[in-house]
Amino acid sequence: MKAVRIPKPMEIVLEEVEKPVISSPNEVLVKIKRVGICGSDMHIYHGTNPLATYPRVVGHEVAGEVVSVGEAVTNLKPGDHVVVEPIRYCGKCYACRKGRPNVCEELSVFGVHEDGGMREFVVLPAKQLHTVDPSLDWDEIVLAEPYTIGAQATWRGDVQEEDTVFIQGCGPIGICILKMAKIAGATVIMSDLKAERLAFAKDNGADFVINAGNQSIEEKITEFTNGEGANVVIDAVCLPSTFELSTKVTSVAGTVVVLGFDERPSQISQLPITKKELTIVGSRLQTNQFKKVVSLLNENKLKENGLVTHKFALSDVQKAFTFVEENPDIVRKALIVFD
Ligand code: MN
């Protein structure tokens, strides 16, 4: 079978490898149907993901069909359509004991720390697979993982109905957060530098948009919230300056959600945090969000609605990575199609 391997940064090969086999009773063999290309796959390709090791089969946004199951597996059967939950954890450390295995001390992410889904077949423990309504399009369900990132960010921000949420950045993650915030019943303000990305956010339910290139975010947030500020600010731009801005435009008793990996410091004074009694939280990967997202997919409440812009055959995977690299303004989500 074929697998996409990144042997070292800036190199990508489609190679012939052995088909995996079930070796433990709780495992499942899955035929891959779609894999999304994520910014973090591009970081592994570019050598800018400090957590990744090489060589690596990338891909953590994965949908496929069950081929066979180990003898202890009772909740899955051949033919089931599944999405992959890409985290593996120890179950014993403090984070795991607190019910937050996404930040497990020994966390292993499928496609980052271990070989992922960009190959024709994978074997995974049944607990990392979630069954989805088989009538749904593969192009819809492959977005389950990015939606869980949005679900995690809104959960960490404790987004409630009637909250006003300000999401910085209208890239794929910003849009996934938007969809989850709208499902929660919030009013959503979004910012970006690109008019077409702001228009897409509006098409997907954003109530207000701000062009950060020619409008004052602070003034517009004040205007849209009648001076209150945004109750929850979620930063999907992830620059030192957007983190600084987050604490400024948050309302009293508000929450700032941080998703970035930038190591450069931000200059944030203590005063707004104490005076407004802000909550500042990190949001990484997801915990317990697949169930929720799969239910929403099954209920037709989550639709890609233009989020998937490009599809490439497995044989064109090198072309796909180059295209995504060279066209950041027109690619929202690109998929690799297996067949
Ligand atoms: Mn992703």
C-alpha cells in the first residue's frame, strides 16, 4: 500500500509500505478515505514543528471505513464510517486524572509524534475511532477533528448563549471556532486582514466583522458591544500582539482563550487582568469533544459550506503540499482523496 512520508524537513515522498495488521484484540483496521491537510502538517513539512520527529507519516484529520476488527471490539463493525481521534495518553498523570488527557505528560498525537493517517490503511485502538452516519459525505466528516479544536476553544472559554465572542483570525480554525460559538448561541465578532476571509466568516454566521488592516479593533469592539467589550476573546491569529490586544478588548469577568505556540513574549500588564478579573486559559487539541462534534455532524448542524476548497488525489500529494504552501490566500482546507 501507499503512504505519505516526510523523511526530513522539506521533503515528501509517496512510498510503498507494508499494509498494517491487527495485532491486539482491541484494534481496528481502517481503509482511509479522506485526510485534511492542516497547518500543523505544513509545519512538520517545513521543519517548524518543535514537537515532531522524523521520518513521519503525517495526517491527523482522518476519515475512513472499517475493514475488520479485533476480537474484543464490540462497538465497531466492517463497513462503519469512522473519524479518528488523534490523541493517545497515559491515563495516569495529573492531566489524565483531571479528565484532560489532551495535555497528558506522555501525550502522543497521531501524525505528529507517531505515524498518522496519510496512508491507505491504518490500525488503531477502537477507542480512537468514532462512528459517523454513513449517509454523510466524506468531505463533511473529515472536518470532525478541526471542529473539535473549535469545540475545545469554546469550551475552554465557557462560551454561553448571549455571550459576545470575539474571534481573531478567519482561517480554518477561526471558522471552526465560529461554527461552534454560533451553535452555542453566542453573538460572534471576527477579525482578519483579508476582505474575502471576512466575507466567508459572514457567510458562515459571523454577526460582525472587522478588517484589522484598516479599522480599529478596539473602537469596533466598543461599538458592537455598546462599550461592554467581548465576553470571550479567542485568539486564532496567535501573535504576541494579538494576545496583547485580547486582554484589552475583553469585558469585565471575561475570558481570553490562547491557542498559539509562539515563544516570543507578549507585553501584558497586570492591571486589566485584576481590574476586570479576567480568566486567561490555554486551549490545546481537544478532550471529550468528538462525541459532541459527531452528534452535530449526524444532525446536519455542522456543514463545511465552502471550507473545503481543494481536493487532491493521493498520487498528487507533493503537488498538494506545494499548492497549499504557495496559495495561503485561496486555500481554506485542502483534502487528500484516497480511493
Ligand atoms: Mn488539524
